[in-house]
Amino acid sequence: MQTSTPRRRLVRLPSEGRLAGVCAGIAAYLETDVTVVRLAWIVLSIVPGGVIGGVLAYLAAWIIMPASSEPAALPKPRLTRSLSDRRLAGVCGGIAAYFEIDATVVRVIWAVLTIVPGAIVCGVVAYLVAWIVLPDEAAGGFVQAAKPA
């Protein structure tokens, strides 16, 4: 008689999430950093005409995915902006460090995809969003709450 291993379930992780735990749940299921999932969701929602679809898809996932009260051990390392390998804000350097590739490769790919006709605005907006969403590596990728006085 074979013992079966429990199957992983896709659940929301409200205790780990920003809004409803949808991205945190997807990240735990895919065993990746939650910031990668958040950025992908935002960037895919920036596509012309996709903002409403991105919001509706998030709401649908919120309704469909069951909530879990158990905290998940989200994998490390975290995706952060690089403080040492930066040209502007450290976004490409941080992405390169996360995927363990050369930062110049990420910069060239980002530039080429941004220059593609019709994508200039999306590439710039995606960079600005990444600049806002990604924490500095100095913070260790974690935002610490201020202690009450």
C-alpha cells in the first residue's frame, strides 16, 4: 500500500498579504517571492486596457481562492532593489541578483522591450512601479513596523 503525499493547495494567505493575500498565496504555491508575483500582476495589468481586467481578475481570485489561517513559510531570497549595482533606482540590478544573472542582460532586455513600438510608456511605467514596489536591499526586503513610543 502506497502512502500518498498531501497535494499542495492554492489558498489565499491574508496574514502574509497586502490586500487579501491572493499574491502571497500564489507565491507560496509557486515557491517564489511574493514581490515577483505582485510585480507580474501589476505589469500585466498595465497593458493597455488591462487595468480593469487586472482588478477584476484579482477580485475573482479573491472570491475563488479559499483563505488559509496558517502562515506560510515564504521562500527566501527576496526580490529587492540593488544598492550596489544600480544605474537609476537599482531595479534591474535587483532583478539580476534575484535570478543570478548579469545586470547588463536585464538592462538590455528592459531597454529593448521598452523601445518596441507602442511599449515605451509601458516600459517606463513598469520601471516606476517596480521602483515603488521593490524594497531596498538594505531593508532586507522586509518593511519593519515602527515601535510605539
